[in-house]
Amino acid sequence: MRARGERLREHPNPGSSGREAAPAMRARRFTVVLLVLSTSSFAPLAAQVPAGGRRPAVSSPWLALLTDAAQLVVTPTFDAFEVGSSRAGVDAGIQWEHRTSSDRIVRLGLDFGAAWRAASTYRRTGVAAAYGLEGDRAGATLQLSAAVGSGAGARTVFSAEASGRAGALRMNVRTNLLHDHARPDSMALPGGRFAPSFVTESSRYTDAELSAHRLLGKLQASATIGARFGQDHAEKDQWAFAQVVAPLHSRLGLELAAGWQPERRDLAQPPGAFGRVALRLAVPSGNAPAPAPGTKRTATLAILPLPSGGYRLSVDCAPATRAELKGDLTDWEPVVLRSDRSAPERCSVVLHAEPGVYHIVMSIGGGPWTVPPGLTPVPDGFGGLAGLLSLPSPVNVERGGHQP
Amino acid sequence: MSGQRLAIGLAVLLMVITTAGATAQDARLMRRLDATTAHAVAEIIDSARAQHLPFEPLIQKALEGGSKGASAEMIVAAVRRLATRLQVARNSLGADATEAELVAGAAALDLGADTQSLRSLRAQKPEGGLTGPLMGLAYLLQRGVPPKGSADIVRSMLEAHLSDAEFATLQRLVDQDIQAGAPAAAAAEVRSRALIQHGARLRPRTDGGTR
């Protein structure tokens, strides 16, 4: 019985050796094309960079990301399943990510993977491009990806994924179009003869996942539930699992996961109960290290010089609706920052002070007095800390900016 | 003759205004500190004024101590220490250093900068002043980047004529990398190099986009 959404396509007999060799050759060719494209896309930009000089301004974020840091992430994994079988795999990805000042984010990734289960092997090569908006509290991203594989898994995979984030909750909806591995068949010919042939199975389904993320000290913990739609014969069309990632070193993390997972033929992943141990090794390129996925971003104290004189200072204070600030620019008397309807998550106040460097501390929602986020903490001489705040002169603002 | 009277009148008026200002500042100390502490702090402030050092940061340091419930001894010690730092900063940054530069320089000294580093920055003083670079230096030192490395990074950025905005960008990027687990020194090194190479593109525009 065939699943809904699956299609059968028949091909002329390519010969048994050709059946095995053709997808592998396609995968290798695809890899070479990706690498050539990747390398050549750097060339025009690199050629424009004068020795020791600045790079030219790049208007498109897609081009800009190729001048940014790349990060190689290698993840060896070991999965054990309830039936006593196991799967070992290695995933490697090179990722470029560029974030603009308006929180637009573009990402380009090359993925390579290999998995070994029982006597079978699966290898895949893919490319993915994503575009989205990533703010401190919410974000939305659309990603398109394509991959080719050889061995005991999907031959070609196309997927479109939309993801959204609100606070600690994330929702992913991913539609996959898979052309599965060929299997021998026979084709009826006129005259009652049969010729050997092979078939390719195609399937299309959509996975929806909801996950909750939380930082427990240094541990990144998450719990995920998911469901699959559009594939009748899926052995596991609902799943749930928990995952913890512990940092072992600055670039090395240990991932532990357990629960029930769906079948992922694009990863040669069987369905059912599982336990996983994995290492995550992130290696930045020589340009700059990139933040790890899921890194918590902290809203910094924002300083806006006002045309009428003075400065508006604002900070992310949610869920509180007020914060207090005291420092050199208030004679160390507390002043209140309040949220308003237009930006309920931000508390702000207008202060009139001369441009200069000041020491301040802040209390959010009645909490302890601390250094405001984004300011450099300096010893206060009393056993504590104060934040170093720079209020820019209007001239410097016109010239292109200031720092807190 | 009338011109001389006018000049004398202006001088007297200026003295009155200056004295009134100082009195008002002293009044803040008197109101927030006990008399003995206020007197001890006032002596340090008078000494600083005699050396043409900015005294408002010293008053603020005393008020900070009062606000934080510090003991009299701690307040006096902290004010004296800051006065010394301001003096050293001024010696290193030059007599024309602004109050903001001296406060930022004093903070950098507090965090481990040496006078040689400050002097070398003075030699590369940009048109916009050294406040941004000194803030950048203080940030790098606070993040644990060794003093020599911090000074080298700031000097390299000054040589590349990067503005205060790029120093702010450096801080944001290095913070981001440190949160991701990167060592501060390595992050600062590669990020500053990237900013020197294409800092103008990374600088946020006033209209919210990027260059």
C-alpha cells in the first residue's frame, strides 16, 4: 500500500551497476558544483579589496554575508534505538550568516552528512538559504534547501521551512519533497514479456514542530513536540523529545537527547524511541567567530540624542513596567524609567546632561542595582561595579555614531 | 576708563558665579555625607582644582559612595584614588584632554591600562577626540584582553581612522562572540581586523540600514 502523496515513476533499465553508481555520481557532481559556486562567489568581492584597505560597501545582504565570517560546525552523533539497533553519523556544515542593523538576517549553508546503520551507509550533500527577521524577543525565518544523497536514504530532498519564535517558544513548519531510493521492479512489455526496471518513490509531507527553550545555568535545554501531515504510512507521525546541550569548551558542546523521533529519510533516521549522544564542534573561519545557534541576546541600554537637547535612555524591562537609574548624571539620585503603550517592553526616560562619560547603575522591576546591559562594568571603589556610559556630542552623532 | 570698569565688573561677576557653583556642589556633599566625610572630600577636590583637574567626577564619586552606603573611609579613599587616576590620565593624555577623555582614561587605568598605552593613543588623537577609543580600551581590558593586546587593537583601529561608531560595533560583536563561547582576545583580534577591513559597511547608518 502506497502512501498518499507518493508517486511512482518508472525508468528504463539503467542496469544494476548503474543503479548504484548514478546517484553517487550525481552527488559528487553536485558537491563539485556547490564548491565551485561557493569559491567563485568570493572572487569578485575579494578582487575589489585593496591590500590593507577597506572592503567596498556591499549593498545586498546576500553578497555581504560572503564577506562575513564562515563557521564550520561538525557534529558526530550516536543514536541508540529501542529495538537494540544503533546509528552513527557525522554532520558537517559551513555556514555564512549576516545580520544587518535592522535585525534582518540572511544565512547560506553547505551541509554534508554521513550515517551508518547496520550494514548500510547514507551520504548526503546539500545547500540551504534562509532569510528572516530576528529580534530580541521574536523572529521569523524562511529557509529553502536542497540536497542529494546516496545509499540507504533519500536521493533528492527539497524542503521549504518557515519558522517563528516568540520568547522561548519556537515553531517550525517544514514541507519536504523526497525522491526516495530506487528499488528493483519489472516492466511489462508487449507479448507478455517482462523487462527488469527500477522505480523511484516520491513522497511529500509536512512536519510541524513546537519547541520550548530554556537556559538552565550554562545548559541549553529544550523540549519539542511534532506531528507529520500528508504521509499516511508514517510509522511515527507524532513525536516528542527533550534535548540538553552542555558547553564543554569554548567551541565544543555535548548534546544529549531522548524521546520519540519521526522517520527522516533525508537523514537516514529511523522512527521510534531513541537516545542520542552528540558532540558539537564549532570552528570559526579566520575572519570572525559567529554566535552559536540559540545564543541568548541581551538587549542593551539604548541612548538616543534628542533634537531638543537631552538624551532618551531606554532598556528592555519586560515583564516589569518600570526601572530605575542613578549615576553621575543624576547626582546618584534614582530616576524612574517607565514603559509606555507604544513599546511596553521598553522602559525609558529623558535626561538632560552634557555630553561626556558617566558611571551609572540600574534596577529593573525593583531588582538589585546592577550595571545596565551593554555598558562596560568598572570597579566603583566600594567593592561593587558601575557601568561606563558615554553620552555623545551632537557632532559625533552626525559623524556616524557613538557608543554607550 | 569705562572699559576698565566693565572688565573689573565682569571679572567680579565671573568670580561670584564660579564661587556660587562651587558652593552649590559643596552643598550636595554636605547634604548627602556627614560633615567629616564631606570636609575630607572637599580637601581632595580643592587639591584637584588647584591642579586644574575636573572636580565634578570627584564629587560624583563621593555621592556614589553615599548612595551605595559606603563607609566614610571608603568614600574618601575612592575619591582620592580617582583624583590620582585623573592626574595620571591627564599626564598621559595631555593638558588639552577633555573631562570625558580623562574619566574614560581613568577607567582604563583602573582596569589595567598602562600610561604608555595612553600616551601612544594621544599620539594618534583623531579629530573627534579619544573618548571612543578610550571607552573601547576600557571595554577590552574589562573583557580580559591583555593590556598590550588591547592597546594594539585600539591603536590599529585608530590608524585605520575608524570612528567611535566602529569602537561601539567592536564591543557589540565581541560581546556576541563571547556569549557564543569565543575567547575574548581572539574575538577582539579577528573582529577588529574585520572592522579595519570593512568597517564602513558594518557601521549602522542613521536611517537604520547599513553602509
